[in-house]
Amino acid sequence: MSGYLLESTLVLAIAILLAQMPRLAARTRYAIVFAALMKFAVPSAIVPRVLAFIGIDLARMPKGTMVIEALGPLSAADGAAAPVSRWPAILISLWLLIAVGLLVRALLRGRAALRRALADDLDATPGELAALGRALVQTRLARPVRLVRSQSISAPATAGMLRPVILIPAATHLSADELETILTHECAHIARHDNLLGLIESIAGCALWFHPLVWIARHILDGA
């Protein structure tokens, strides 16, 4: 376990360094750091399932044995069970408590921000809806997307995974071409399921709250 943690840390460190390269596209920077962050979850979540898919069941593989008959019978002292330390269980419980607390806080903050943005929303104008229709065609997005104007945000944003919503500032005054460019960008986020990737990133970041490089990686992902 410690060996894999060290290996994943090295991969993440290299990814963070690569993300600092000049003229690197934001999407490429995001992909590099996100892939390195996900490496922490590979062994426990993916490898056993991949092996089972190709017909290798780790649970049914024969276990190795050690021949001890030649050493003679074990004495009572040798066979006595060693005292079990409570520290592993305490540390695991502490890690889990903090991870769950951070994840719940992140989810609650996200829901609160979305409620504030939708509390004073205004219906999109016919011109804005027409620009959204053109953006949907350009990104080949067949899912229904809601467009609203919010008085509590200062920059366009996309929220929701099952029922995506694009929010634009109510005070925005853009030409038709500028609005279409912005909406196309937001529709591209929806088509790539970026909100789902953000949720996965948040779960991984909360689970690895103790790792300083993970905090740096999440800062890079937020700015990508």
C-alpha cells in the first residue's frame, strides 16, 4: 500500500510539473492532472474488476503455504496471539470522518450556491434562446438544456448533471455572436460531462485530504 502511494505521488508530482508548461491548453492541463489524481483509485477499484472480466478471479487463486512441520510443534509461547493495536482502527476512523465531512461540506456549499443563483433567476429572452439553439447544434448536444439569467453571478456557469442549467449574468450585454460563443463553450462542458468529472475530482480530493500534492492538483484543476 505504501509503495503504491509513493508511486502515485510521484506520478502526480510529474503531472503537476507538466501542467506548468507554457502554452499548454487548459483542457490538456486538466486531463493530465485529473488522470494522475485518478491513479490513486486504480488498484482498489479497477484492477480486480478488469482481471475478473478477463477470467482471473483473485479470490479463487490458491494461496501459498509455508511448511513448518520440520521445525517441530509450536510452543505455547510461540502460538500466543500478539496484542492487537487499536491505532490502525483509530487512524482509519479519523481519516474517514474527515473525508466524509469535507465531502458533505462541498456538496452542501454547491447546492447552496445553486439555490442562490436560481433564487432570482430571470427567463431567457427569445434572442438568448435562439443563440442557445445554435450552440446546441454546434456541439451536437441532444439533451435539453435550460438557460436562465441570474442576478447573483458575475460569470457564466453550468450546473446540474441530469438536468443541466446554463446560468448567465442578468446584467450581461453581449452581441449575438459573443453570446453564442459563450453558450457554445458552456454546452461543450455539458457534452463532456465536466460536472460529473468535477464530482469525481471532489470525491477523490476529499478522500486524499491528507496529501499536500492533492490540494495543489485540485487548485490547478479549478483554474483549468
